[in-house]
Amino acid sequence: MEISLLYDYINCVTWGMCLCIVYALKAMLPKFPNRFIPILMLGIGLMINTVLYHDITPEILLSGMLSGLLSTGSYEVLKNAIKNRKK
């Protein structure tokens, strides 16, 4: 299976909302354990996508999960870019 097939399931609105949530979460609660962030974003992505589409199908669920998990990785990239810019 080629991983590029999953790109079709990334929802930019869900990804952006989850990215803002994870950024705010880490800013407000810096001691929040990092190991829980991916599963939290997976769940939040599921909820956001379900609310956006008013339906529950495998495609909508997969899109929400992928977008939520992508936001976790994007947060790390954003955090490192901000840290490197300050140096």
C-alpha cells in the first residue's frame, strides 16, 4: 500500500483546528504529558470531523483521525521552527 493514498483523507479544517487546540493546550498546560497528545488529538479530530459532516462513515472517521494525528506532528514542526527562530 502506498502511503500517498492517505493524503486524500486529510481535512485542512480539522487539521487546523486540532493544531490550534494542541498549541493552546501546551501553552496553557506545559506539564501535560506528551504521550497523551496524539490520542487526544485523534479523538478531537474524530469529533470535529463528525460535527462538520453530520455523519459517521469510515471515510469521515479516517479523515478525522488522520487530521488529528497530523496536527500533532505539525505542532512539533511549528514548535521547533519558533525555537530556532529565537536563536
